[in-house]
Amino acid sequence: MAAKLNRRDRIKRGIRKRLSGSSERPRLSVYRSNKGIYAQIIDDVTGKTLVSASSLSKEFATTGSKVDQSVAVGKMVAEKAISAGINQVVFDRNGYLYHGRVKSLAEGAREGGLIF
């Protein structure tokens, strides 16, 4: 298990070396756990989280498969971001493969109106 986490951490550092969120294009960061999926929009210049959404939050009501929940979280974070005045983001897959739940969250955010 430690080797798997070390591998993801190494990939994550490589991604973050090339990728940074600014105030005009903040970073959409994804975290995937066994129970839920989380998304944050972060301004790396100030180090503040601007918008966040989670499949475990109280306002989240969708049931179904984890992939369906990921699409709904993507749409929720896009809706919150657009209401906060954010249209364009940089997608940070956080060391995960762009596949399954991470991909469906990104597609849900695109459907919600975010550009990346």
C-alpha cells in the first residue's frame, strides 16, 4: 500500500511542478477516497480555497453509483464557481489516472459550464 501512495505522490509532485492556479485561472483539485469524492477550486497565489464541493456534504442528495455521484459533484462545483465569478480553471487530477470517477467529475464540471 505504501508503494502505491508513494507512486501517486511522485506523480502528484510532477503535475504540481507544471501546474499552478492563479486568480484568473484557479486550480480545480480532485481528491478521491473510498467513500466519496471531493473537489476544490484553489487560488495558489493567495493560498485560499475559493469553492468546494463533496459527495459527503449535507447539500448533496444524489444516490447511485460512485461515478454518478462524481458527475453530480462536478456539476455542483461548477455551479458554485460560476456563481462566484469563476469561468475558467486548470484541472489538477492530483496524481490519479484520468479515468473513472476523476474523469466523470471533470465531465460534470464541463457540463456545468466550467472551461478547462
